[in-house]
Amino acid sequence: MKQTTVHDCKIVDIRKYTDNRGYLSVIEGCIDIPFEIKRIYYLYMVPEAARGAHAHKALQQFMIATSGSVHITLDDGTEKKTFVLDKPWKGLLVVPGLWRTLDNFSGGAVCMVLASEKYEAEDYIRDYGEFLKYKEL
Ligand code: TYD
């Protein structure tokens, strides 16, 4: 987990079923994403300020802007990469060991996060200096 980089993360097309009634997208754990989903949380009514600004030691996540758009910047201590989520059928697979910041929420944006583990405060690294030490940088 310490050696992960921003290049281990990617935007994934979520499968969708379309007919004259509209779109339906589905995500099944261990089929569409590489982990079982143990928790779902979502961010909404976010004002100008950024969210996130932490890293996880083990947690895997899959992030989707189910409505509106959001920018997600990942940082492995050496390199940063910003991903734009702006479609309900696009998701970002985020591996552990990366510092993340979520900002630029559009009006009405909802960012849903599927997580591989239940909430564990001990899995968080909330200090950037500590993060760099964790990455051995
Ligand atoms: P926080 O980690 O600060 O949000 P962000 O992801 O934007 O950095 O979480 C805000 C609050 O919500 C904090 O008190 C912890 C709580 N929380 C839970 O209880 N369970 C969860 O699954 C999450 C993600 C947060």
C-alpha cells in the first residue's frame, strides 16, 4: 500500500442499461469493482471549500459523481493527478496510500463513495508530513 502511485488509479466506465425509459447503472462488488462493498457514504451540499485532505492505509474506494461534477486530486507524494467526475456512469477507482482532495463541487453535486471497509479512524492519515513519512519519501 505504501508503494501505490496515482497511476494505479483510473476512471472506469460503469455498465449501463439504456432504453426508452432512460439509463440504469449498476455496480456489483467484486464484479464491476475489485472489492466487496462494505460501506457507502456520499458528500453533497458542499460549499466552496475542499474536502478530503487525508490518505488511507488500506481502504479501497470507488467514487462517482451521481449528480453534477467534482474534481478529485490524488497525490502519491511524488506526483499529483486530477480527475474530473462529471457523469453518473464514470467512477474513479482509488487505491490505498494516496493523499486525496475533493473540490470544485458543482451546484447540486453528489459524490458517492463505495468503500471496501467499515469506517475505521485508525486507517486515516490526516497529516501530510506523516503521509510522506508513511510513503518513505
Ligand atoms: P471526514 O473524514 O472529515 O470527511 P472527508 O472525507 O471530507 O475528509 O468525515 C466527516 C465526519 O464524518 C467525521 O466526524 C467522521 C464521520 N464519518 C463517519 O462517521 N463514517 C464514515 O464512513 C465517514 C466517511 C465519516
